[in-house]
Amino acid sequence: MTVAEMLMEREKMTLSPYACLSQNTKGRMRETEPSDLRTEFQRDRDRIIHCKSFRRLMNKTQVFLCPDGDHYRTRLTHTLEVTQIGRTIARGLNLNEDLVEAAGLGHDLGHPPFAHAGERALQQCFDENFTHYVQSLRVVDVLEKDGKGLNLTYEVRDAIVNHSGSNSASTLEGKIIKFADRIAYINHDIDDAIRAKILSPNDLPKELTDILGDTHSKRIGTLVRAIITESTGKNDIIMPEEISVAMNELRDFLFDNVYHNPEAKGEEGRAIDMLIRLYEYFVKHPESLPREYNLREEDSVERRVCDYISGMTDRYAIATFERLFIPKVWKQ
């Protein structure tokens, strides 16, 4: 028996009857030889960790654009927090942690630079229906590995594209990612806003902290515990109504006081304008795109430019803008 076979047998013997077993995957877009060391979901995890889009997350904004400090979240640290919260929920429900881990690590691979400002920029200049979660699926299906994609399993791809918006993943593990994403960003965005002195702990509505907890750790614990307690023995991922209402009200509080705060978001307008100008430039000058984007002749110029810009890090977008539009000081 190979290591992979042993791991699959362990899944079958120990996981919940509602878990998605590696041996029951619907497969990949292209068939590959199975591994003797890893299950299919473990292979997906490794493919994501080793891809270029994953490494670029370290220099993409989470909430605060180009913050002057080393301790603010980035898109990468957000991804790691989502993954860990998701694994904790999966472990508590005896579901497939490997599937949750792979989906968590891949869920934001297509996020543009400058957080949701980048998303809005591409909605304005490329397609009003552009979303980071659909772009994340495009990254793993098409853009990675020089146009070959990562060739992930159906279940991981399904969890990635359905982690946001109104759609729901087809597995319980995929549904966990949607909850874990919201739990992570609500709580770490509060933490970052307090660090930036945009909020103080006393600004949080007491009627919500009385339910959820008055510290970062307590709130995450309350939310995770509530999901595990409510979902145990059920073929669904559920949050109790009182906890869900409180979480969504806390999210609304963040929109009013952080996400739309001029002090926190004062640079967003300029970031959007910069990305739109970059988009317009490369549409007019497609020969300036990196070679790997121009290899996709089946895609329109606009599609290729969108792919290029959405893959940029914050600092690369700024450097590209400076190279194209900012005059250089002449030196003899």
C-alpha cells in the first residue's frame, strides 16, 4: 500500500459521512498520474503554494493601501488566517482539512492590487462583472504555468470560485471557506484599524462585543465555536442566527467606519485612476505586455491586459506607472 492509499483509507475510516473524500474527487480538467505520497487535495495545496500568484500575495493590499508599517495584514497573511480558521472548523466537524487548506490558500489568487479598489478599477475599464473570485479561478485554470494552469481538482476550483458572492460551494469544505473568509477579514481589519488609530477598542458597539467578545481572539473563538456547534451532525455549514446577525452588524460597522473612512481610504481614488491609466496604455500598446500574456492569441487584447493588471502587486503597479508616465531626472 502506498502512502497516498494509506491516507485515503484513513480518510474513509475517520472522517464524517458528510466529508468530501479525496478518492471521491470529480477529478481534474486533464488527467494526471496519481501520486504515491499525497492525496489529490494535498497535491492541489502544494501546486498552489509553489505557484507565482501565491508568492505575489505578500505584496498585495488587504485594506490599507501601502501602509507605513510592517504589521498590517497583506493579502498573503489574510489568506493564511482564512486557511487556519477554515482548518479549525473542518477539524471540529471531522471534515477534510486538506480540501479546506487547498481552497483557503487559493481563494484570493486572482485578487487585483490595492484590494477592492483594484477590483472596482477593472470593473470600470474592463468589465462591470469582473470579480476577484472568478479571476482566481481563471488564474488556476488558465494563467499559471505559462498558460497551462494548475489543473486543480473540481472540488478545490469550486470552493475558490464560490467563496464570495451569492453562490454556494458544492462541498461542506468549500462552504467553510466562505465563513472563514468573513470571520478572518472582519476581525483582522478591526485589529489593523485599531493599530492605525482609526478605531479604538471602545468604538466597537457594546451590544455586539457582548455577544461576540471584546478581543480579537474571543470573537474568532465565538464565531468558530458557533459554526461547529450548530453544524455538527448536519449536512450543512450553519451559523446560529443571533451570532450571524451580530457578525453582519459588525461588518456593517466596519463599512461605515473603516472601509469608507477617508483617512483609511484616501488614496483609493488615485489607485483606481492609476490602474485605469495602465489599462488604457496597454490596450493601446499590447506589444508592451510581457511575452506570456501575448502568447494567448485566443484572448482579446482587453482580456490579456486585465489578466496582466490583476496579477500585479501594489508596488509593481506603482513602479510600472512611474516607468511609463513619470519623467526621469536627467543625469549626465
